[in-house]
Amino acid sequence: MHGRPRKAPKPEDAAASAAKAEKLRALQSQLLHNHHNQIYTKEALEISAKLLEANPESYTAWNYRKLAVEHNLSHSESDPDTVKSIFSEELRVVENSLKQNFKSYGAWHHRKWVLSKGHSSVDHELQLLDRFQRADSRNFHAWNYRRFIAALKGIPDEEELKYTTKLIETNFSNYSAWHNRSVLLSHLLQNKVKGFFPKEKVLVEEYEFVHQALFTDPDDQSGWFYHLWLLDQTVKPETPLLVSTWPAHGSDIIVSAEGCLDGRALSPFTSFHSDAGTFPLILYFNEAVEGVNSSTVTVKSVFTENKDLVWKPLATSKSCAAQAWVTHLNVPDVKLHPSTAYPIEVNLGDSQGIISLSGSHCSHPSRFAFTVCVQPLSSKHAERQSVEMILWRDVNFHFYDAHVQESSPIAYFDRLSIKKDHEPAASKWHAKTLVNEIALVRQLLSEIDCKIGKLTLARLLMAHDAMVSYMAPHSHKKVHSEEVLQLYSDLMELDPMHSQYYKEAQSLVLLQQVTSNRESLLKHCCHHRVSTSSSVGNSVCLRLNNLSLSRIGCVEQLLWVQMLDLSHNELRSIDGLEAMQLLSFLNLSHNKLSSFTALEPLRLLKLLKVLDISYNEIGAHPVDTRRYLCSSPLSHTVGSDWNFNEFVPDDAKVTNYWEAFAIFRGFNLTQLDIVGNAITDEKFKSFLIKVLPTLKWVDGEELH
Amino acid sequence: MEGQIGDLEVEKHVQYILSVEKRKDNFESVVMEHLRMNGAYWGLTTLDLLGKLDMVDEDEIISWVMECQHESGGFGGNVGHDPHILYTLSAVQVLALFDKLNVLDIDKVSNYIAGLQNEDGSFSGDMWGEIDTRFSYIAICSLSLLQRLDKINVEKAVNYIVSCKNLDGGFGCTPGAESHAGQIFCCVSALALTGSLHHVDKDLLGWWLCERQVKSGALNGRPEKLPDVCYSWWVLSSLIMIDRAHWIDKEKLIKFILDCQDKENGGISDRPDDAVDVFHTYFGVAGLAHLEYPGLKAVDPAYALPVDVVNRIFFSR
């Protein structure tokens, strides 16, 4: 089926082919006949052997042979020599079949079946494997069989590791050998086997080993993939860490129900307007974790009993794991003193329970504390309940006046990130290794223009920056961002086929630059003010529009955002937004969203009221790349509340409507802009209005 | 013409598939006799994607499919051949194409499949016990189509698949096995169908997968191997399910697939100027459908069936 040249059939070929076909067909019908009638004579077995040598993929013949073996064994009075010869005959047939097709699943499985009976020489198998490896070092059947034999014989991982060393030294371009090496080393490191501890010592040796491959053949991918794994082992923290929270440590939050607070200019990072009588408490980790609950996280406050707190993972799937977790604290209805700052303290990591997907426990205690001040509704404000339509026009945005200081609310920015004094500084070895690798890759790149080398350098520089900012959080200067942005631009030219990949990486670097210090962040913060109204809404908007962003990142720095403008970018997905629990106003117009299913993260934003998805590409693509990344009947992730059929008009195109239903049901939107998408027509709009009963404006028109 | 993508020879491919269905006497056909059920799925799904499923005799095909069912409930690759999970899925898929799943004793087939799950969550291919994540996918896909997924232990099935995840983000056929695009497709699909894609590191795997695209625009199945049209399906479907398909150059891949056509006799081959077969014809056409080539029906990346067939099963009243 593979690799046969295309040629026009010649008459003599057709005749020869027909003759061969006749012979094979005869063998097959005889085999099936013998099989169905349980005939296991020597002649019958010969027929099956002939068939399998000609066509090892005829799987029923392998089944037949197993039955024949079982039959003949039960009739052989367990004479050890007979037993052995029965099995060695099977091995002979397998070997002959493998000569015909050394990738036949049936043949390899038959061999495993024979070996697992325990009557055959394992050493002979290792010799056989050696021959196969030399013929084709990438034959994964042989590698899998080798793993099976190693387990059967009890060959220790260290021995097998030496085998991979031998193979790699013979030929660096042996991805299979590198892969097996990574599997074996992982086991040895994890089990802290003698000679493979401490981890740092082993990694140093592995780095030296892989450097030889990189310098010998920099265009071969095998070494670079292995190097990436080593890098991951070097930079990734051993245990999950809390990296950000909202409210932030040391902040003073004001919870109010109205925007009007007597004209005080408040820090956008610390004031929160809530109609619900609750406010969220968000924990953001460096990786997805499970087990965040009221036993593993303690919240001390006058507002709620810790044991009553319910923590939810902010994941767009039925997963119990997420990077961001949220709980809600109730603001009690009792008349609280309006100027009192009530303290709240959060502790986690004291007890085991928060674990990453790979099973490591969050074991470093973290503590953060903040205060909450409650601003009650004045009766004047209570009357003016009207919700106003948001217009995302430039004229409505006014740059945040950084000079208006109000007891330095901006200072809180530095404390958005968790204090790390509880955490022993990342070992010097990690930082030194990164510096070494950076120097080495630079050296290599000075000799040869190598795409994957450039990509590795970009990754190394970003990892280095991340490590520096972790170890010294107040020196926020990202030393390498400009160089990394340039590297990705180079890569887009060097390797245009993968330019979208590099573009997304660039977006992440750009967002890092923007969020890395308060000056750059404030440049993107604006007041939103509807000029006709005399009352001042104190909405502060983070404007990240027109930045060619194709991806969202650095969400841990943006947990405080309530109003976000991401319009006029190149976003295809909004993964990450689900952690921004305070988000109430969101502009995603003029992007590249191509399906409703891409909006799944919004389902976790319970405060979202205003959404603009106009001028995207929804309905313009037959292929939906988010189909399995959202809850739907297709992936068995919807509950019994899936009452889609009640909403769909009779002649509707089912596809488009179910996606919109899956995303929007249960939303409390007051304003939605959807014009400029291929899917939007009057029928669809009326469907949406049914699904979203709280809507007041659609595409700028007030509903009645 | 310079810059033009090129044409898909729809008529030629339809004729090629119809001829394969009828041709039974040359060597290639006899050698593939044991997997005719797979061949039926590849050929018929291709016809449906091209909008030409009505060109076959539905009743004849369905009665042949049912003749391949064994008393255990499983299906063999052809009449008289032993049952195996591989051919059971193809049988279910073929019946789904014709909207005739109701001819099945659904519980009988489902019990056969569910009975192949092992203690550790893995699946055997048949009673002889070969274990492979391909079979995990097949079990989950067929039981989903039959709406009997609750007959297996889904959590254990998912855990087994996750145990086959490698350090490069990909998946192999058994724990510790090297990442391979075919196995990745099976594992990612199985995770997709069970709402478990959070187990996939999408950036890491997405990069590994997009690096399958070589200079010619074609895709290979793992690093430093030769490209092949069938990877247009395995790699592309996987990328689509994790929403990273835009990380490859679609135009160049379309051009490669079109270059693999036999424009005179119909059919698509693994590489330009190689012999064609119905396997590569399906994967070439399905790959083009994923790339939004005009005139083709959309195909579901996890169920590997036209989207309208899948929607009919999950969204009809």
C-alpha cells in the first residue's frame, strides 16, 4: 500500500497478477475452511504457514494458529520437547512473515503470545531485535517488542539506557532511541535510582550528550526535541506554585454596588463594583491543579465561614483541574460600618491536597492578606438603576490620569504577584544552566543559520526572563523581550509555513512586555465615560486593541480587569479569559473568531453583561476547530438541562444554532453586538433573543 | 496556470472507487480481502464527502455488512473472517453513513465491544488480547455512535490513554511507546469524544504536529520520516481537535494532496506518482475537506464521518 510506483498495467502483468491472486485465494479459502471446521493437521498448518508468509496481514490465520497450538498442546501429553518444538515452529512462521512485512501487527503479536507462554529463549529474541534495529532503527514494532522482552526478562532500566546510548552514538538522528532514553531516564529520576540522583547531575550529563548531536547535525530534529525536554526539566518548578491572586496581597478593596463614589479617582486594580452582594476570590497557579477546597485553603474573614466556601476550577471542560480557581465571599446584608476596612487572610499549602496533573503536591505554604471596605448603596443611587448602553468608540475613552494619586493606589501593582519570601530561591544551578545553554546556542547560530536553533534560543531567553522575574520580582525589566520578538520575526521569514505558530509566540511576548511594569500597563488603561451622562461611571478599561494579537496570555497579571477592549486584533481563540472573573464588559469585535464554540471560556464569566463580537468570521467556515473544546452532546459533556430542541425554529440549520445555544444559554447579557458575521440574519437574531432573555440591546438597537 | 491551486478530479475518483468495489480478482484485491470492511468504510465515506453516496447499491452493501457479523456480536473484515474491533467500527460507520444503525442489535454489538475492555482501562482488539490505543479509540468511537458509552468504564479508559502520553506531548500505542501521528489521532480523538482534552498539552503537541509539515508542504508521521498523504488526515484531524490547525501552511498541503492524484485513472496515492489505493484516496479527500477545499462536505475530525451524519445522530429530534 505504500511506496509502490504507479505504472500502467501491461497485459502480461495482469495475467501474472491473476495467477498469483488465484493461488492466494485458494490458500485463504482452505484456511477459512480448516478454521471453521477446527482441522489442525500438519497439512492444514502448512497451508496457514504458506498463507501467512505470503500475506502476514491475514489475521484470521494467526488466530487459527493459536487455536491449533492450544489444540495440539492438549493432545501432546506435555512432553517438554514436543511443547518446545510446537512453539519454535510458531516463531519460525513469524520470522518468515516478518521478512515479508516487518511491520505486521499480527506477526509481532503472535510472537508476544508465544513468548508469554514461557517456553522460548528470551536471549534469542534480543538477538533478533538487534538485527531488526540495524535494518530499521525507527521500527516502533521492534521497540515495543523490546520493551516487552525487557519486562519479561527483568532487564533493568539502566541496561536499556546503555543500549540507547550505544545507538545514539552510532547515529544521532535516531528519534526513537532519544525517545526511549527520555522514558527510561524519567523512570530512573523519578524513582531516585542509585547513580541517578541528584537530578541536576544527570541533567548536566544529558546536556553534554545532546550538545554533540546538536553540533554534529543541527538540522536533524531528534536532538532538539530531546533538548527541549531537558529544558523543561530545568525550568519547571518541582511543585505547583501560586503565582497570582485577586484581590492581591496588601490591597484594599472597595466593594460597592454603584459606580458613583463622589468623584474619587480609584485605582483600577482595587475597586470592585458588584450588584450581587458577593465578590470573588481568585487563585492563579503556574500549572493546572486539583484539590483546591475549604480544607486545603483557609480564608479568615468576617464575611463568610471558611467551611461554607465552595471552590470551583475555572476550566472549560468537565475537568477537576485548572490553573485558576475561584470562590465567592458573601457581603452580609447587615449594616456594616462604611469606612471600616475588614481584613481577610488566605492560607494554603499547609496541608497536602493541592496537586498538579502529574501528581506533585503544592507543598510551600502561601499566605496573602487584604482588606475589604463596603460601600453601601445610597437611596439616591438605588433609584438610578438604569443600565446604559456601552459604546466602544475612541471618543468615549480617556487616558487614565496617572497624576491623580490617591494614597498611591498604583503601588498595589507590585503586589499583584504573590510574595515569594516563603519560597527558597530557585537553585543557582537552574539559572546557571540556562545561561550556559543560551551561550551555546548563540555559538551554534553564529556558525549556521538554523531554524530550530533560533526557536530554541527564543525559548531559552523567555525561560531565563521568567526565572529572573520569579527570583527577583521587583526588577521587572524584561531584558530579552526585544531580542525574542526579533527572533520570531526572523523565524517567520526563515520558516513561513509555521508563521502562525511564531506569531502567537510573539503575541505572548508582547503581552509580557505590556504587563511587566506599571508604566506600560497604565498606557493601556482608560476611563470609559459616556459623555451624555452627567453621572460618572468609573469603569476603567484595559485597551489592548490594534496590537495584532493572535493569542491571549499573561492573564495572571490581569485578574483585576473589569472592562477589556481586545478589538481589531487577530484572535481565533480566547483561551485564558475564563480566569478573569471580574470581567463585565468585553469587546472582541474585528477579530478572527470563526465559531461560537470559541467563546466557551465566557461561560465561566458570571459577571459578563456586555459583549461585542461583531465583525468576526462566525458562520464563514465549514470546519469548526473548537467543536471538542466546549461542552456538547458530541463529547458527552452536557447535563440534563440540555433543552436545545425547545429553542430551534423548524427549518433552522441545526449546526449553527446548536453552537450558539451551547454557548449562550444561561448568560445574563444586557448588550450584544453580533453584526458582520456570516451567520447573522433576522431569524438567527430572534433565536438569540429567545435564548438570552436579559438582553436590552442588540447591534445598537434597543429591544422592547 | 501560475498560482492556481489545481483541480480535484471528482469524477475520476468516484469511478475509481466504484471499480475497486467491483474488482475482486487481481492480486491487490485478494491481499486486502481480509480488511474489505475497512475498504468499504474508506470508499463509501469518500463518496459521501464528494456527494456521491447514491451511486452505490445501499441494500447490497448493508446485507454484506451484516453477513460479516459473528455470533459474538463483533464484525470480521469479510465474510467468514474472525471478529475484531477494527472491523466492528468500520461496520458501524458504514451503517451510520446510510442512516441504518437501526438494523443492528445495538446491545449485542455494544456488549462485544465493551467486553474487550481490560482491568487497566485498555482495550484488546479481540479475544487474543493485543492491546493498543487504536482499540481504545475504536471502542469509544463506536460506542459513542451507538450511544452506549456508559457500557464501559470511561474514567479508566481515559486514564489508560493518558498513561500513553509521552514527554514530547504525543501518544504511543502502549505506555512508553514512541509518539506517532496515527496513535496521536486515536488518543486525541478518544479524549475529545470523552470531554477529556484537558489532558493534552495543546501547545506542546500542536508544535510537534505542525513540525510534521516538511518543505514540500506534505506531512510526515514522526520526525525524520517520509511524508505521506494519509498523514493529511491523522495530523490534521489532531490539530483541528486541539485548535492548532492554523499552525501549518494549508495552501501548500492542498497542493501536495492534489499532486498525489492519478488524474487519468482516478484515486490518490501516498506520494506523487506512486500506485493509488482506496485508503489514501479517502485520507486525501478527507484531508482536503479539513482544508476547506470547495465542493466537499465537512468531516468530523473525531468520528471520521461527514458532519451531517454525526449531527443526525446527536442533534435530531
